[in-house]
Amino acid sequence: ETGVTQTPRHLVMGMTNKKSLKCEQHLGHNAMYWYKQSAKKPLELMFVYNFKEQTENNSVPSRFSPECPNSSHLFLHLHTLQPEDSALYLCASSQANGGAGGETQYFGPGTRLLVL
Amino acid sequence: KQEVTQIPAALSVPEGENLVLNCSFTDSAIYNLQWFRQDPGKGLTSLLLIQSSQREQTSGRLNASLDKSSGRSTLYIAASQPGDSATYLCAVPSSGGYQKVTFGTGTKLQVIP
């Protein structure tokens, strides 16, 4: 257990559905991240939040909508997804230190998403 | 744009062997470099983090080195065990921001009993 939990662990949805992924960290960190891991491709950063504010959006399509109500919770709202969005979605957290170095990211177990 | 390459993509070794995994990156202006392991269908577990001012880090049977000038890092695993079987990923923050981490494609390791 890394102190980062994600629900659900598995999700199957149709292209017209709306669903949400949830991430919660119990580490007291101030930064949270969403990553996408597709088969045969490197892990891709999607969004970064620092102190609840979005600081990075890595050119992610608008059908993915993140929400960070507080430093411990992060959501990813999904709507009108495409089959190519099927992937493992990973959440991570860290204690942001302004680039001083040594900032380790702690990952949750991921949500395996299948879009039909 | 930072690019991270890991060689080999897959590796199969008998138990007890010492082995080296390689990671190369194109932009040497990095804050740090991190090695992770990922078990099938699961999240990532941090193994070692080397800050840009360091040349190596050790944890148990693992030793990671960093050569910023040549854009390379190696992960050395001593006396490999079947429990070491996993995918190993290296990751570096890009020059676009210290939290904007670029990952390699990983090396899938299988240690045969």
C-alpha cells in the first residue's frame, strides 16, 4: 500500500456514458497527478494539481475533465470517450518542493478502463 | 522535448544473476531521475531517486547511477530473484517543469527460478 487509493479498479463504459474516477491520498501531500498508460506506450502525464490548482494540462482532450476539491482528493470525469481511451489510469501524489529536487511521486494501483 | 529510452525492452535471466538495465534521456537539464517497478496490472512503486547533484544511489540489492553529461542512467540488480520479475521504468522531469515527468517505455524483466 502506497497511501494512494483509486476507485473503481475496473470500469467498462460505452461511448455515450459519463463516469468518474476517484483518487484519494493519505500522505498529506500537496500535489496530485493523473497519468494514462496505454499498451506499448510510455506512461503519459495528463494533469497536475498543486494546492488544488491545476498547473499542468498536457494537451488532454476535453472529454477528460479533472477536479480537485482539496489536496487529498482528485477526480477524473469522463464523457463521450472513444475506444482508444481504453487504458490504465494512474493517480499519483507528491510533496511539491518548488523544484528543490528529491520529489518522489507515489502511485495508486490504477483504474483499468475499457471503452466499448 | 525530453525523450527517454530504455534498453533492453525485455530481459530474461536465471535466478542469481547480476544484471544491468539502461536508461537514456535527451535533455540533460534534469532535476532528478527516478527508477520505478511496476507489477502486472498495478501501479508504480518507487525504487530509487537520484538527485541531479548525485552520481548514484543504493537500496539493498539495487544500485542506480546517473551520468547527466552523457544522458544515461543504469539500474544494477545484484543476485536477482524471481520476486524481482516486473517492468522497470525510469522517469525524468522534463525541462518544461520539474513536475512534468517523462517516462521511458520500460524494461520487462523475468527472473527464472
